[in-house]
Amino acid sequence: MEFLRQMRALGVTTVECKSGYGLEVESELKLLRVYRRLAATQPVRLVPTFLGAHIIPAEYRENRGGYVDLLVKELIPAIARDGLAVACDVFVEESAFTLEEARRILLAARDVGLATRMHADQLTSGGGAELAAEVGARSADHLEFASERGMAAMAAAGVVAVSLPLATLYLGQPPMPARRFIERGVPVAVATDFNPGSAPSFHLPLALTLACTLQRMTPAEALKGATCIAARALGLEDRVGSLEPGKQADFAVIDASDVNHWLYHFRANACRLAVIGGDVKELV
């Protein structure tokens, strides 16, 4: 709850929250139920995503197919039935899930009405971007090692590329080549990847500044990446992400002369007011 309050103080109005830290039935369901409870008790909009396919649990290392069966036959149907998540994510990497395993999981999720997302090509170029396009994923995260073919496929399929510059900063890795994605017609969102392992920061304005300095995005592109393009990645573009008639009134008031100055002159917090769905009661 305190993390969400601090996120709102930075101007954040919507947070995608993923499971994937339990990796067995009860723990995964518990995480998603916690997200549901939080969504009902504080104002920040939460978008739950099932990431049971984060890594193969140790007890299934010699029975990978058994864990994929558990996801496909038990967890995904239960989560869809109970409305605990709106999307399913898979980490495709040599150390996680193969393309074939991911395809099976994502197609099973799609069959029960869940949107699909991917962690793709973070450490190696393994065809994750191409698979994201093949299955019609809403978004693919990381993509530091995506191939030219994968970029072209994502552009043709309309998959959003999600840049996570805080993760590459913490890991000491080259960031996703956002400029190349943009030049090839792929919409690029910007997010924090806030997690206890590789990106222990929820400071979205810092991520936006890094997108400009390390990934050569313009401030306007970075801002769009955290608003209207991020909303598209979450399937919320008809409700939030921009100020237009008919959409919910989500916006932040920033103490800066323009977006260039805001992201150039980095401060701990330049946000003065965050409004969610027209709620202006809480000054930050």
C-alpha cells in the first residue's frame, strides 16, 4: 500500500502488477488475490498479469512438461474463471521457457480470454520478438537483443515494445535499442520493471530520463511511452493514457516549464498533483 501511495506521489495513476514469485498454485493465486484486494482499497488503478511462467521451479527441473501442464490445465483456467488477471506473461529465455513452451502457454491463455504479453530477448536473441508477433501479444518487455526480423514482425503485428531502462541500469547491460524500434514503426512504452531482483525502483520519472539519455528517445517520445503507448500495452487506450472526451480523467501536474525541462533537470519529484479518474481529493 505504501509503495502505491509513493508511486501516485510521483504522478503514476496505473500500475501493471505481475505474479510469478510463487511458482506454485496457492502462492500464485494468493498474489493475484492480494492485487485484487489492493485495487479495491486505494485509488491507483491496478492491472493484474499472471506470470506463472517466470522460471521453471526447482522441483520441476526434470519435468518441465509437468509444470507447463500445471499452468495450461490448472492455473490459467482457474485464473480466467475467477477473473484474477487480465493477461498472461511468459519469460522466454535460455534460462526460462523455450519458444515451444511459451507458445503453448500463451495460446492456452488466449483461448480463455486473457491478453498475452512476453518477456522477450532480454539476454539473448532467441526469437521472442517474433513469437510475440505470432501470437498477437499486446506487448513484449525488455527486447535488448531482439533481431531485425523480430522488430519487423512486431511492427507488422502492432506489438508494443516495453523499454525498461532501470533494469538494464541495475544489471549493467546495454539498454533496449529504442531508437531502432521507433524507426521501424514499433510503438515503444517506458516502464520501471519494479521488482526485488533486477529493478528495485518504482521511480518512473527516472526511467523516463534514462530513456532519453541512454536510449536516445526524445522527451516527448518518452512521455508518450509512459502514457498513451503504455495504456495501449495494457489494453486501456480507450479509457486512459490521454486527455480526450470520453476517457477517464487521469493526469499529473508537473512543476516544469515543459516536458524537455522536466526530464532534463532531474529532481526527486516534480509532481505536484496526481488525479485518478477525476479524483482530486489527495494532494501530493
